[in-house]
Amino acid sequence: MSDPDDLWEQLCAMPRPHKVVDFPRKKPDGEPVGYIAMWVLTQAEQEEAIASADRRARTLIRAGDEKGSMAKEGDVQLGFKDLYTNAVADEILYRACRKVGKLTEAFFPMAAAMRTKLTVDEVGLLMTNYWTVQDELGPLSSRMTVEESNAYIARLRKSGERHFLDSVTPDGARDLLYILVCHPSRLQTDTSSPGPQPVVGTSSTSNPIDVAAAIADAFEEAGGAPE
């Protein structure tokens, strides 16, 4: 195992992963007009995006209120939520969209430029692309293949520890349970040299359905069991 200091240095030196997506506007021949590189925001960048979006929404609310055009419901002006949601999408995309081949350079000159040049649908599609890129590049497993299910099962059998299941979203857990229960013949059943095993009734955990029950119990105890 790497020394903690060495591991941190390695992590800092690693390039940030990214994916190239189509720009959501078509040429007459149906091909995209160009491409954008997207990377997942850091915690600091996410906080900056949220703060900027909050400031913009509050500024627009104040401007509308001064003109007497913003209705109020108690202490909350109607429309703030929609304004904030739109603004945070712009701020996230401004930071996440990079030039292909020049990742250090933002694709858009500023968030305000996006608001004046892009349509609502274009911003919405770019945000969908961002969530997909975040899902694919991030550590959370929201979809589960048979191969990935085998890896999780093998790890559970070997270590008997549940903490690694925290990286599986409820959707990923549904996939895992579905494959375990409905397609057990596609799973590996080698239980040689098993580690600590969760006890499920009196049956062996080599049965995929028993393993499914153990995983379901783990998610229920963690408060994240899929409905």
C-alpha cells in the first residue's frame, strides 16, 4: 500500500478525467457543429457555481421586486427556485465545459455568454450530458453489469465488509439485485477461500439469492435501500 503522502501526491499529479460530447446544435447535414470536452467539477468549483448562482438569482429577484413585478409568498419570492436552477446550470456548465485538446481553457467565455447565446433546450441537453459524464467518470456506480456484479459479490465474499457498497447508488443496487435473482446462471459461484460471510438464515451464501438478501440488508441498514 502506498504511503498516505505519496498517494496524495499521486492523486494531485493525475490528470482530471474528461469526455468529449457533441455540441447540441446541428449543421444542415445533421452533424453536430462541434464538440466540447467535459470534466467533473471539484468540490471547490461546485461551491463556486452554487454561490454564483445564488447571487444571480437574488439580484434578479431584487430587481424584479423594485419594479413591483415579483409576487411574494410569505418571505419567499415566487420564482427564486426557477431562477436559481437555471443559474446553477449555467455556472456548472461554464466550469465543466472545456476546449477539446485545451482542457485548461474554458469553452465559454463566461456564464453570462451562455445565457444570451444558447437556447433553453441547448443548456438542458448540456446539463444532461454533464450528469452522464459525472456518472460515468465518478466513483458512484449507478448501473451494474454482470462483470461488475461478479466483482462486488467476490469482494463481499472475500472480506465480509459492507463499506464498499456505499459507492453503489440505489439504481446500481437494483441492477445488482436484479442480476443476482434473475440471472444467477451468469454469475461466478466460486467460493474458494472465502472470508467472513454474512449469515442469511441457514442457507449457504453461495446461493446468489442469499447474497442478494445480504446486500439488501446492508442497504436497508445504511438507509439507502432501493424501494
